[in-house]
Amino acid sequence: MTATWRRRVLVVEDHALLRSLVADAFSQRGFEAVASPSAVEALRDIDAADPDLLVTDIDLGSRPNGVELATILRERAPHIAVVFLSNLSLEAAAAQARDTVEGASFVNKGAIGSVDELVDAAEAALADRPVRHVADAEGAQGALLRLSAAQRETTRLLASGLTNAEIARRRGVSVRAVEKSVERVFQALGLTGDDTTAPRVTAATLYRATYGDPRSGL
């Protein structure tokens, strides 16, 4: 049976109540939400979270701030949509990130009437998120090249012949986190897992055809 695709959001906010309210609002709208109080903790969560969307305050009370966090994540996974929360005006907030976080959206905390308005803004940001440019790539191979860094690493380990439990030990995460990552890889590659397709074998074969056999590096 094909796994249900759930969009993932990483919420980074140093105020506990607001962080909880925002994460709950996204969960109620069908997202899988991971909440972190700081950029440092968010970076520790990133591989397991593998988010489609980052929602972060610009001022997190410590460094890295939200702009720096978004810049780091965009370097690792250019497909991530970004929404900044701020008490600054939209113009002032945009000025802080204009040159570093392409296509980011900005929400003024004091201007929103409800958390649902923030989720609506995030939905729009997801619809407009930057396209990952892949030259001369089509079909399944193009989808492989467009995987996030975390998804591509999961595929490399699959191509190396490791089980989910072995991948979990290598990455220092739970088996359930690996299972979710593998499900997302299959979904991104268009592998349905029906009677005519073995997603794990197909993903591994595709990786080896594109990047070579990774088993020699283990």
C-alpha cells in the first residue's frame, strides 16, 4: 500500500507558547510539524525532519538567527519554502533576507488576526517555492537529482544494501524516522509499490545508474 504523503514543516520559535500554537495549527491542517526553540536545535533535527517548509522567527534570541538558519537550510535543500515571522515591518524584515533567501515570505506577528492566517501564508509560499534547476534531466532520474540532501543520502544508503535498522544506526536516528524518510523518497521518485514495482530495488538501481555503486565507499 502506498504511504500517504504528508507535508512537513519545521517551526523555529524561541517563545514556547507561540511555537506550540503555530505547530498545532499546522498539524490541524494536515502537516507533520516539528518544533524547535533555536536554530541550533533545528539543525540537529533537520535530517529526521526533512521539511518541505521552514517557518522561523528572524530574531531567535541567539545565533544563528532565522535568516542565517534559512540560508544554511537552503544550501542543503534548495526546494524548502521559507516563511519568516517578525515584529518588524514587512519592508524591514525583507531587507534582512532579500539577498540571501530567495522567494521567502514574511509575516508580521502583530498584523495577523489568527494563526490560521500564518498557515494560509505558508500554503502560498509552498505553491511558489523555488524550482530546483536540473539541466537536461527528465523522468525518474530528474526526480532523483531533485531530492533533498537528506533524501539523497537515504537513497545512497538504500543503494548500498543497508536495511532501515542499519541506516538508523548509521544516522543516529530512530527506525521510524528512517521509514518515513524512505517513504518520502519513494513518493518523490514516483514509486508506488504496486505489484509491478519493487520501490527499494528500483530506487537503488536508479541511484547506482546515476551516481555509481556506493558500496565501495562503505
